[in-house]
Amino acid sequence: MILIILSVINCSKNVSSVLKKTLTTKKNVSIPIDINTSYKSRLIHIQDKNDTTYLIRKNTYTNSILIYNWNTQKKVKTYTFEQKGSNGIIKFDTSGFIEIEEDLFLIGTAKSEIYLVKNDSVLYKKIFDKTGYGFGTMINGFNKNLPIIIENEVYFFRKPPVAINDGAYYDYNLLTKFNLKSKSLNEINVKYPQAYKKGECWGFTHLRQSFTLNNKNEIIFSFPIDSNLYKYDIGNNSFKKVLSDLQSRFKTTLVPMPCNNLTDEEYQYYIKASTCYESIKYDKFRNIYYRIILLKPDDLTMVNAVNLDYKVSIMVLDSNFKIISEDLLPLGKYDFEDLFVTKEGLWMSTNNPNNPNFNDEIMSFDLLTLKDTI
């Protein structure tokens, strides 16, 4: 099924001529789950070992990491962590984790804690906090900013340790790295771009950056209110804008939030009133990038904002950040936060509660692949 073929030609210099490719749905995979397993995961890693692909998912229902053999669609391992005691992990729900070696995970949390965990047991724990309140190094981990391991260092998303209405919020570093040998944690000089430094107010949805590692050891960043992409070059420790105009070809909007307390309805309205460059995901098998873009819903009002779905597009860029495709997804079908890449292509969850085929007893994913339109 072809999602939507665009008929408008983007005049940007960074579009590869007329867009001749589109994303199509190739097949669906559904995996039955039990009542203790969430159909949605906020953090997903993919690992290829020998000829087997493994799906590693955070399960916040039970403070667990679940590992599935993707080839057979069977769960093969479960690691469950206590919330208190010597093996307890605090704030696992928003933590970032990555497998270091077989059964060994590094976990960073919003309470400024780093854990090394073997199976279900904590081997190492340290608090990296100069404030004394547990907010010095607020490590988070989501599917849009997965922890990255390069040799002996793990890179984590760092949330600024102040309120979002604090004027200093945009001056904090947004990346930190943990050295597995020295057990040291150091900030990286990656900050919000100028688009955020105009004295305007934004909600957390507009503040949570996305990043992905490419095959050049560059970490590519996407910021929600900025159409540009940025890259951190690990080799020379530099952070700069990618010289590309990467605005969505669909109608974009930018509406800052009032800088005062808002009701839930008002907050949701302002969150959805602005275009959000939600996430960036690198496909190492095809040397391309997928960029998820959230667009203002049609007929958005304060009254319907809470229950109204975004319009969602997927932009595909080549290795030189030229746009080769951008497609609108069917409204209400997909969960744009639950996606991953395998050798076959981009997989996206269809477990959207507004999907007529929604079933909370399965994990359901569509495979999206590029196809020539002519």
C-alpha cells in the first residue's frame, strides 16, 4: 500500500530534483503479549548477532528489559529490576540504557545515577550530582535519543537540571558521556540552537531533542522547533549545523506558548499548534535518515486538542542530507514514538489507540520501505 504520494514539488535546493521515491507498507508483524507487557515501548534497541536480529525493549509495566528474537518473534529473555534496595533502580521509566556485552547493561537515570547491571543484579552504582538534590545530570532515554556506545564511551541524552521557564535552561549541555574504563561522566558541548534563544516559551515536547549515530561517527541532532539538522563530530569534538534547508514540504507552523500557567486543554493546543521535527533515525543498511515530523492537526481548537492526533509525515534524506522522499502517514494509524530499523527497513508500531484495528494484546508493526514512484 502506498501511503501518500506527494504531488507538490519542494523548491528547496536540498531536494533531489523531483521526489521519485515514496514509502510503502510492505508487510505487518504482530507479536502476542501477556498482561504484564506493554504494547508500547519508550526505548528500543536493535542488535544483530550472527544471523539473528534481537529487539530489546523497555517495559515500564514491570521495570523490565525484554528481549525478543525478531527472526522468530519470540521473547527470549527478561530482566526485571527492583525499585528499592541494593538492586533497586530509581526512575527506570525515563532511564536510558544500552547493552554493553551479553547480559550486561549500562543504565543512566533522571536522578543523576549510573548503574552497571548484570542480569537482574546491580554491580556498580554512582550518583553524579553536584547539587545535592539528584538533579545534576538528569539522564533520560527515549526511542528518539537512544544511548550510543562508541568503543569505551556511552553517550546519553541529558535534560537541563532547571525548570523549563528558567532563562538558563537553553544554556545547558544536552549530551553527556560515560567512560566505561575510568567510570567518569563528562558533559559534551552540545547546546540548543539559536532558534530557542528568542525569549519564547515552549513545552517539553518542543524541547526534547533527537539524535542518531551515522557511519562516520557523527551524532546527528534534530530539534523540534528547528527544521535544520546539526552534527556532533566525535573525532574533532565539534558541533555545528548541517548546511541544509530541511523544512517539511507540508504547511508548517510555529506558535510559542504563553509563558504562564496553562490548563491541560491550553497546553495540548499549543503543543500541537506548532510543527515538531520530532525525531531522526539513521538506517545504516541503506545509508539514509528517516525524520519524523508532526504537523498541526486540521481544525485544531482548545476544545478538541487533547484527543486530536497530529498529522505525521516521514521525511527520508540521503547520506548528504538531500530530501529524497516525504510522505504523510494515514491519520491515527501509527505510534510515531515506537519505531526501529532492521535490515528489511523501517518498522513502525500500529498500536495507536485511534487505529480501528488497535489491539492491546499484541505488538503490531508495519514495515515501511522506499519505492520508486515512476
